[in-house]
Amino acid sequence: MLEQAPSTGPCRVPCASTIRRLVVGPRGPDNPAVADGSSEKFLTHLRAAIGDGTLTRLTLGAHRGADPTLRRLVVRPVALQAGPRFAFVWSHTTRDITKNHTADEAVALLTGLVGTDFATANLATTTVTVQFEQRPGRPGRIHVGPAPEETAASAHDRTKKRSVETGSAWLRGLGVTADDGKVRKGMEAKFRQVHRFVELLGPLIAEAPLPADRPWTLVDMGCGKGYLTFAAHEHLARAAAGPARVLGIEARADLVGLCNRVARETGADGLSFVAGTIAGAAVEQADILVALHACDTATDDALAKGIAAGAALLVVAPCCHREVRPQLVAPDVLEDALRHGILRERQAEFATDALRAALLGWAGYSTRVFEFISPEHTGKNLMISAVKRTRPADTTEAARKVRALAAFYGIRHQTLAARLGFDLSPVTAG
């Protein structure tokens, strides 16, 4: 739910120096967030962009402040009857809160947030993009790159810009749109799926601890005809710290040939496809790993390869859940219910994906499970996202929860656990 803060008159905020003292604290060697000067360098770019009106979008991520429900802050310019303002959209777990501020107020508020409450910041202007990252115990990093291809409109009544534009050449090359840029009949659901994927991918990328000093690498395992692979490449070309490398892996050689041809013809630099299976593919580097609708244990193989490659972000949409179903031992209260095949199948899906999420938590990732697209398009609409944590977690407690979940359902073997070397057997007191 989007909430608009009521306007009760002029917003009075402390000056930038006051907020800096209250939120950031004194500058010096005891404050690693500012001691290396990286946050100040970023703020110099930010203040200039706000001052000269070139800011198009600012995203602060990797929240580490006092409010555990706050995920990110997005700032963009808007045109109101009262004059130009900057809309601050505070994204919490269950709601978004929007507040509008003048340029001076925006500068004052943001000065106290970069490198303190938020560890990452991505600034897009009409002339440059600037990225900031502050990892615990490490010097902050700044990367300055070219401006995005498009700039954000500032009026509230502007035409909504899609995450994927129908005029993209690769959509025509893959048969999603016609020469006039309109979605072909029968491809509407596929276009909605592609659009939704990019809508979800953008915020996840902003949240993940991706490298700021080199181009990112995304690997799409079991990419099929490459619809989502092309969409991810187009998005990363705007969001990454340089020309991103995107690799699609697909077992069907004819689809690999088609996708490589479309990539060449549309000038998709850095995008390539290779033939191979998920289980057999060698993944040496992956900052982002995607595997959508990989059947049964292929999802586990993809997750394991992404973890082994040190991926900062894993995004999977599981399909088929055959491995766990025959192992299910129904608790007494569920024994009668699970004699029905459809209920047993859904319980197997739940148990499998819940176990995957728990294992990812044990492996050092913050995990979310949510609906990908409408079930009208496909019943396999669940998505699991995993963002690599920058702080160590209690692996002992995480392991206990994994084993307890497996024991509840009688699961003795599960592929992701095996790939990670995790023993599902309950630990007995010796």
C-alpha cells in the first residue's frame, strides 16, 4: 500500500551539518563509514545533481539502520503545483511511504544517510551515473560511469515508463512484438512475464552487495528461448557499473543458435549463449545467477553453482518437485489429508521450497519467497530470491532449523543439501 504523508505546512528539517553530527557522528578514524572520504565524494556528486537539476533517480540500499522493516529509499524529482520537489519513497517490508521535500531539505536528509543507514547508493543523472558501496570493515568504493540512456520524467501525470519497452529490437527478433512494436497475439502473457521479471530484478540488484569496481556477470541457467536473458541484459546495461556480461545456458542447440543470432543482429554487446545442461555447466564467475522453471533438482543444481561461484544474488523460480514427494512421512495430524494426491503434491512443493530457503539462509543469504507472476499464466509462479549477507549469521541455529524442518517431513535426502555438503540427519546429543 502506498501512503502519501499529509502536508501540514512547510517541512522544517535541521541543517545538513546538524544531521551529519546526529546521524553520522564525528568524522575520523573511529567512523569507518566516512573516514576514507568515499561517502563525501559521492555526496559531492549528489549535491551537484540536486543543485543543477540533473538528478533523475537515486536509490539507497543495503539498509543497516535501526528500523528492521526498511529496505530501501528511492528519490526522484517531481513537479508539483507548489514547485519542484524531490519524492522520497521509503520502501518497507509491507508498505511504501512517500514524502516530498525541497532541494535543501533533500540534501540535508541524504547527507546523514549515505554510508550510515544505507551501505549502497546509486545515483543517475542526465550526465553520469555514480555508485557508492560501503562494506563493513572495508574502505568505501566509488564508481562513476556514463549516464543512462533515458532520463526520468518529473511530472506526476507522465506516461508510466515500462521496465521493458515494446520497441526493443530483441523483442522483435524473438517474435514477441511485430514490426510496429505491438505485442503479437498470443504473446501477451510472455511479455507480462518478462516485464514482471525486470520489475522484480531491479530492486533485488539494488539490494545485493554487487561489486562496484568492475562490470557485473549474470548467468541464466536453463534460459530457453532467452526472453528473460535479453531482458536482464538490457536492464543491466543501464544499471551495472559498466558493460555487463550476461551468459545464457541452454541444452537445446537450436535455441542457442537463435539467441546468439538475435544478440548479434541487435548489437547486444556482452550477451552470449552456450549449449549445456544446468548440472553439467561450469560456472566460474557469477555475480547474479538466475534459473527460472528449472525442473525438479535442476533448481538445486543451479543454486549450488551460484553459491559456489560466490554470487551476490540468486533468483530462481522452481518447477516440478518430484524428489521429496516419495520421502514425505505425514505427521499424525496430516496423515488423512495427505492421502489425497493433490494435497500431497502441494505439501511436497511447500516442503521442498521451504527447505531450499532454509538452506540458503544457512549458506549466508537473506532469502525471500514470493509470487512471481499471476497463477493465470502458470501454476509454477513461486520465486525464491537470495541476497548474500555482508554480516556473518548464526550458522549453528540455522543448521538446527534446517534439520528440524527435514525431520518434521521425514526428508532424508535433498539435492541442494547434498550439493552443499549439509547432512540432514538430526544431531543427537553425545
